[in-house]
Amino acid sequence: MKPQQAFTLIEALVAITIGSLVLLTAMTGLRVVSQTVTLSNRQSLENSLVRTGYLAALEDLDLWTSYDDPFDGNILDVGGRRGGERLRSRGLQFHPMKDTFAKAKLPVSADDPRPVWDPVDPWAAHDPKTWWRGNPAEHEASKLAFGRYGIFANTHLQPALTTTPNGAIYGSPPVRHTWSANRMATLKEHLGYYALAEYMPANALYAYYTSCSGSTNHGGIPDEMIHKGKFRNDDGLAYFPQGIYRCTKDSSYAIVPLDQAVTMPVSGYTSMAKDRFDTGQYATVSGMANFRAMMTSRPDFMAARPESWPTVQYSTARFITHGRFACVARVHWVSPISGQAAEISFTGIGTTLRGARQQRSNKPGGGWAQWDNDGVDHRTDPAYQHLDSP
């Protein structure tokens, strides 16, 4: 009989070793493929979330929902309530015009008989009521050598012009033009500096005359319009009426979004719209950080999400600088695995503040305003009332 053939011990050990290596290689390849698929799916999810944040920022450019939510029935109240999401109290950018101008009981002169506010009445350059009647060389300590221009245009029909460099009493002469000064003053006081620049003509001088007091110069121009303070900057010690570029050359005015507004003290409600920041040659690192933090909206985006998903946030910030209106949007995300953070920043073109105000209904229930293009005057129709309606 022939002897039975079989593997020797050495051959068996070699076969087992080769088989183990083949199996290990196959398992390693399977694990790499699985990790690659997982990484690809995670990267795809992250990209989808980033795109969603990008689209949400673009939507906010047009709809301004991070500044005024039309579907929130609560209003941010200057009296102390904080439950709302609308910047509609006096001094804030979404204050209704009917409350701004109608309740102010502004004087109407014989030469300017039309209402100070009418959304379809343009600030036309050829219209005498819109003309700026002032002395552009009059500064904060002017001795009025060129006369008192407050007698031509003023916020009052009979202003008190009693403060003079030598203490003489001038009196209260009748004024023929009050429209332009009252429009500028009311916009500033009721809607803030950003809205004032939005509604004023591009070539406007930011100054007007009112009754003389301790907060005006000798001619009656408010100190904040010609001297360094809330509105004006200290650029070249140029304390005289200036246009929007010089007023914002080293300063910036921003809108405080609603999620920042509700954390402010009650005393800040009426002044936060007028916050001015030095953003020019005298800017500091901490000042710029505060400026960015104050004006950046941080909506609660995707608060309910799986823990394994990346954290994605978007923000928008609106401000004026160097005579230009800017909106900076950011999308920020953090990986839950590595903790690595990344961000993209971009500027965009969207609806103006004036357009956003006209998007919103003035009805108590809120919501969006009803639009029309039929050529019919709907100003007295409640269904078409918006925040700019008289």
C-alpha cells in the first residue's frame, strides 16, 4: 500500500499564515471602505448644513427676520417687557411711521402745508420744502457772524432763539419752513441713526435748526449733529454740518438685532439704535470686537439636532461705514468628532431697511403686508397697511 499524503507541519503553518494575511487585508480594506463611506456621508451632511446656513443668511438679507419677526405677536416693549422679537419701540428701526409722525404733532407751516410723512411723497430736489436752509460753515462755537439761519427753517414755528455769544436775547420770530427739519429730527429720534441715513437723500447735510438750549450751538443746531458725541465723530475737528461720508468716515452705525436687544437693560432700548463705534484710525481691538458682537445676529439655527451632526450657525450684521450700507453674513460650523471649527464670510445685496419695513403688516396680528401693483391708492385700506403707512 502507498503511504497517505498530507501537509507537513511547516506547510500547514505557511498556509495558515498566508490565509490570515489575506483575511486581514480583506478586513482592512472593508474597514477603510466603511470609514470612507461614513466620512463621505458626514462630509455630505456637513456640506448640506453649510449650504442651508448659507441660504438662511441670504434669506435674512431679504426678509430681515433676525431683526423683526412678522409672525411673533409679541413686541419688544420699552416699558420693560422682553418677550418679543420686534424692534418697534420708539428709537428702534421698526417703529411704525403712524406712531412716529402722527403722535409727534409736528407743526405745519403755511409754506410747507403737506404732512411731514407721506410714503408716496418723494424727497424731491426741486420741491422747496425739501431744501436745506442753513449755513454749512456754522460750527459748534459759531459766533453767528453770517446771521441766524434758524429763522428760515426750524423744527418750531416760533423757535426760542435766545442764546447768543454775547448773551443778547434775539426773540422768537415766525419761521416759514418746518418740513425738512422736522422730518430729519423725527427720523433720528424715533428710528435711530441707521434709519435716518436710509431715508435721507444721498447728498443731505445732517444738521437742522431747533430752539436754542444747552444742547445746541448758539444758532440752534443740536450738538450731536455738529460735535463729537452720539452721531458725529471727531474727524479733523470738523464740527460743522456734514454729509454721510464724513459722518461715517471713522465711525460706523449699526442695527442691533432682536436676539441682542432682548438681553439689553431697559435703559438701553431707546439708545441702542444710536450706538456709534470708532472704526477708523482710533479703533481698538476691543472696540471692534464689541462692535461686531453688538451688531451680529445669532438666530437659534437647528437647535434640535442629533449630537453626531455638526453644529452650524449663521449670522448677519448690518452697518454703515464710509457712506456705504454693508451687510456681512457668516456661516460657522464645528465638527462633533474633531472639534475643528470653520467659517465663511461674505457680503450680499438684499432688501433695504425701507423695503423691509414695507414688507411688514401694521395690523395687530402681525404678518406680512399685502402688496399691490394695480395702480390704486391703498393707503387708507387696512389690508395694505405696513410700517411706513401714515
